[in-house]
Amino acid sequence: MEAANPALPGQAAPPGEETAGPAVPASPEAKKRRLHLPRPVYTLGRLLILALLLEYLVVPQLAGPRKVLSLINRVNPLLLLAALALEVGALLSYGRLTRAVLPPTSKVGFFTIFRIELTTLSVSHCAPGGSATGTALGYRLLTRFGAQPSDAGFALGVQGIGSAIVLNLILWVALVVSIPVWGFSAEYLLAAVVGGVLLSLAALLVLALTRGEQRVGVMLERVAARVPLINGDALRSLYGRLSDHMAQLARRREALVGALVWATLNWLLDAGSLFVFVGAFGHWVNPDGLLVAYGLANVLAAIPLTPGGLGVVEATLTTLLVGFGTPSGTATLGVVVYRLVQFWAPIPVGGLAYLSLQASRRHRDADEEAGDKVPMLSILRRLWRSGG
């Protein structure tokens, strides 16, 4: 008789026969080789890398390699540093906006808020419609570091809505000044429609929170009663707390003025960064034209098509800046470098900020545990971190 051939790897054993011996467990090295990132994360990472390569290797070539090299050789490095400082100022202003709308009794410090803003900005730049994910993460981090849940939700909502209102007001003022000089464009109409919708929704929300809180609360409770897994009483209670927060903020005139000032500074400093980045390559855009281009690009970026308006902002800014008289090569390089600082840099910086927040949380928990046993040790640690 002939010996039976053993089954090859990956093939089933012949009928009536069994493979000899138990299955050999996979080695740790083999398991590591099979570990992969989740498919959405892997796909998103590939798309971001592709976008980065296109933006910084392909797009500048459209202006002509010789022209690009000539502009790079003539760039003013001091202006690049000034533009970077303006962008940092814009980020700090956004953090101050959050601090302004939080209650004065909130325990969350500005440095913590700033790191939370960087973290949420990083997340919002990594996924389409990422602002919703970033806001959810910001809420989680604010509550983890001492903010009351209702305070955190209200602050993030007012921050987003108020910032959008200020941006649209800046755009409309720039349009009023610019249209008589530069003429009308189809992009203006699209941005005006999008901005009008955003402002209308914001106005309805503010009206619902300040004038019709009782009727809206009852309506929300009735609607929630017909939706499974939603507690109508809890939803109405949450809405009532948000209305109370809005009433308290309305009574805090200084906080309202401060929020308006910081939101305006955030947008103007960011636009100023773009202005100086383009100027560093040898051309100064008229301020009214720059604000129109900047406002239109950011209003269109609110449509959740790509992360942080990636591609939409670049195309809109470059096209409109050229239309306002900026040389093509200068507009392309200025926008590309601006987006490197404004869009791409916050991604790794936000990751570092998140790690810093996690370390701060662990240190605080360790301090609380040590404080129960050695109170003086906890006090000395806090004095050291606060600079004495």
C-alpha cells in the first residue's frame, strides 16, 4: 500500500483522515504581523498623506518650477516668522473665547483650555465633518478637567455659533466694500446663501433659548417620547439648563463683549497670517480683497465635504487672490505655506497636546492619592508646578 499524502498547508485533509497532532499556536511575531490599523483609520491616513503630497509637490508645479524657485529665493524669512506669530495669536484668541464663555467659577485653567483646543483642532482636521468629532472630544476633555457637563456643552456651542456669526459679519462687511471696486462674482452668491443659512439657524437657536424656552421644552419632551432610547424628561431638563446658561451669559455683559472681541481677533489674526504669508513672497493683497477671499473660503469650508475644508480652502483662496490681482505663483506659494501652518501643523501639535493632557491627568490623580497620605508632598508638588 502507498502511504497517504499529508494535507498541504491551507488545504483540508482527505475524507476519513485527520491531521496528526494538535494545531501549533501562532508565535507572538506572527500575531504582530497580523495586527493592522482599523480600515477607516488606515484609509484616512493614506488620503491625508496623498493630499499632503499633492499640495506640496504637485500644486506648486502649476506655477512653474523656475518661478517657484525664484519666489522661494526672494522670500522674506522675517515675514514668515511674523505670519507664524499671527497664527499662534489666532489660536490663543480662540482659547480665550472658550474661557470667556465659561462661568467665572469654572476650575479649568487657560493653559488646559488651550491644549484642549489644539487637540480638538487636530481631530477636526483628520476627518470629514470632523468638527462634530472635535467638539465631542472637547466636551469630554473639558468635563474631565473640572468643567460641569452643562457648562462645557454650553461653552462649546456658544463658541462655535458665535465664531460663525462673527466670520459671516466680517465677510459681509468686506463684500460691501469690495463689490463696488472689484465687481460681483458667482462665488459671492454661494457664500452669501451658506452664510445666510448659518446665521438663520443661529438666530433661531438663540431665540429658542431666550424667548420660547417653555414651549420648546414641552415640544422636545413630546417628540422624545415617540423616539426609543431617549428620555424626554432628561432632554427637557438639559434644554432648561442651557436656557439658564444663556440667560446668565446675557447678564454678564463683560463676558459677552470679551467673547465678541476674542472671536473677532481669532478670525482677523488668522486672516492677517494669510496676508503676511502672501506678502512674504513679494505681493501685498488689498485688505478688502483678502478678507473677501478669506471669508468665502472659510464659509465654504463649513460644508462637511473634506476635513477642515482641505482642497476647498486652497482652491478658493488661490483663485480669488489671483482675481484680486495677485500673481499666480505668489498666490499659490502664499496659500500653500499658510495652510502648512494653519491646517497641517496643528495635527501633530494637537497630538502632543493630548499626550500632555493625559500626563497632567495622571499627575493630578497621583497628587490626590499622595495627598491622602502625605499632604505636604502634594502641596510642594503643586507649588513647584505653579512656579512657587
